[in-house]
Amino acid sequence: MDLKERKKELRKLIRERKKLLSMDNKNLQSERIFSSVVNSSVYKNANTILLYWSMDDEVPTHDFILSNYETKTILLPCVVGDDLVLRKFSGMQSMKAGEQFGILEPTGEIFSDYEKIDLMIIPGVAFDREKRRIGRGRGFYDRLLSVNQNKKMGICFDCQLVEQVPVEEFDVKMDYVVSPDEFIGNE
């Protein structure tokens, strides 16, 4: 099986695993993940953080964003064509449905001062303990992450942490991977 097939099979496997998680279970795992995140020195020392407005099958981020955006600068990605642009989250009044996927995205000025981002908290389909990540296959995050030297933290449910993620040269490795039970990476 070639690399693209292995990625496709892994995405299918994880999609099936996530379907078994109730919303209560997802929220519980999310609380444990974000408890580890906020207790990490990389988070404590960060002023500007890239996060994401979660979809139903991702680690829920809405409550975390809403409870932290007044003390940290929270940036969220917005899909523009084949790329992600970043905008500051400044409350629910600034959110509208995105054009491509209907995910809520902040309106306002595009944030382009990437050097100011201290931490990027990234979703993924699967991660491994070598901090490799596989996304949904469109390359949105890989393109964004490849131009940034910022600290990258992947967050995932327990069922998304696998033995080995098949990667290609353009797949960007994380500095940390956080699941409900593990914090992988040196602080």
C-alpha cells in the first residue's frame, strides 16, 4: 500500500473511532486536554495563540476560546481559497459562517505578523508519539505551519493517537502533542 493509500485508510479508521464518541465524552476529553495545556509553561508564557473554532468531530475549543480571549490574544484561521488567513477573535459578535465550510470565522483585519504568535494549537486527524500529524488532506495547516517557526501543539482525543502516522516531506511536525492522558514534548 502506498503512502497516499495509508493516509486514506488512517483517516477512515479515525473517522470511525470518533463516531463512537458522545458529545459528553468529547467535552470531558477536551477539559482534560486544556487542563494540561494551561498548566504548560509554553501556554503560560504565550501572549498570542493560534487556535481553531472546532467542528463537531474535533476537540471542542469553543468554551476554551470564550474563557481565554480577554487575557490572551486568540487568533483563528479563516479559509480563503486554498489557504488559511488569521484573524483575531474578539467575541461572538465578530463571528460569521465561513464561505467554504460554514465554520464560524472572525471578521475584521487579517493578522499577518506571524512572529508575534507564541503558540499554535492545531487540530489533526491523527498524531503519533514522534509528534507527526496527518490532517484532512487539503494541506491548509501544512502550508500555514511551513512558514512559521512558532511552537506547534497538536491536540487530539485518545482515539486519534496512533502508533505511527505516515508522513510526506511537506507534513509539518508538532513540537507538542496533547491528548487527555499524555503531554508529548519537552517543555
